[in-house]
Amino acid sequence: MNRTSLVRSVIVGLALVGLTSSLAPATAQAEPLYFALEVRREGHLVAQPKLLGETGRTLRAERRKPGAAQPDYQLILTPIVEGGTYHLSLELMLPDIRGKSELALLHGQQHKLQLGKTPGELEVSLLLMKVDSPEFRALMDLAADSEGHTGSRPI
């Protein structure tokens, strides 16, 4: 996925989060979050999804090649906020292996998880950010700068 696609995906995702939020009943602590994951199987990169979700709602993602019976991967992520900490339940399924874990992260924190039976068998690196934060805006500006755009821009 190139940077242009990433920026477009984030913008479309933000629009979808806004639309979904306006149609669904408001939850007391719903907070939009950005997740950047890197999935490795025995050291080989399998996926790099960039996702938008919100606290208190389960996020499901799947990648499937056109016409394929089985997805390349399925991901289920449930973030819950408690104070300034985000508690996450993560479940990852590949065609021949699956893993599950629970962890706690702070805004802007990145964590590496071993989900396989042996180290390196199934590994996930996860970054969590609040969508409306200076760090998230800086990340999006870096993506735009690498495409030749300069200056501040609205999200």
C-alpha cells in the first residue's frame, strides 16, 4: 500500500466513522482511534492494515483476493478505554494459524505481540493513536509530505 492509498483510506475511514457515529446511538466513551498493524509469519510480512475504529466497538477486518474462497487474514480488534489506558482484545486468523491476545496500550504506544506457539511463528506489531491528536495529525502530514505535498492540511 503506497502513501497515497494510506491517506485516502484514512480519509474515507474518517468519513465512515463520522457517518456511522451520526446514525448509531451515542456511546458514553466512544473515542475514534487509529490502528497501524504489521503482521509477520515466520519473519515474512503478511499484512500491514491501517484501520480506524472507536472505543467500545468491535472492529473486524479481512483481506481476500478476488475470487478466493479463503481470506488471506481476518482480524478482530476490540478497544475499551479505562482512564488513559486502552485495553485491547486482538484475534488474528490466517489460513493455517490463529492467535489471540489481550493487552493495554497508551495513546501513541507501539507494542509487539507473539501470537504463535513459538517466537516468530506469528508476530503482530500494533500502534494505537487517538484520531484527533497532534501525533496523529503529524503522522498524516508526514504521509502527505512524502507525496510532495507541503504545509498543514485539515484531516
